[in-house]
Amino acid sequence: MTDSVQAQNMTLAPGVVDTIVSITASETEGVASVGSPVTSGIRAMFQAGPSTSGIETVRNEDGTLDVSLHVSVFYGTVLPDLADELRQAIAEALKVQVGMDVSRVDIYVDGIQFPSRS
């Protein structure tokens, strides 16, 4: 989100909702990175906080959020299960932390990370 958001009698700075989504996704087992796999590694070298690239949130007229999330996953992850887990975790995190209801979470798998060979 590029604008500040009113939620539960408070004003959230731009990026707060995206940061919550990013941290929640990053902490979900099976997610290798949030955002494009090409830029995630480069950005991680220069950025101290979580990446919000690859996240789009839109506030609907009824006050709910639509979330789009681009991720790379680890090889062997069951994708439908991961998508369901991400949807539930993101909706719960936003409800608990900022009191916002989520109407939908669209998950886009942009890449698969394979184990490195030693």
C-alpha cells in the first residue's frame, strides 16, 4: 500500500501492512523468499528489513483487503498446501495485529529454490 491506512482507530504508515505480510510469509515453512527470485538476493544484501517487493495490497470499499503475494519456494514443497497455509497465516496476522479483515489472498509462485550441492 502506498497510502496510510486507517484501522481500529489508528493510522498505519505506508508499508506497514506489506511488512506484516512479508514477515508472515517469510516465517512460513516452504517459502524461500518473498518477491522476484532475481531481485530478492540482490536486495537482501543492501536492505536491513524484510522485503515488501512482490506484495500488493488493495483496500476494498467495504474495508477489507485483497492481498497479492509473489514467492519463491523450496523444492519439494506441496504448493496447494503452502498456498492454503499462507492464506490463513496472512489473514490471521492482519486481523490480530491491525484488526483488518482480508477478503482474499492470491499466491503467485515465481520460482523454486533447489538445494545447493556441496
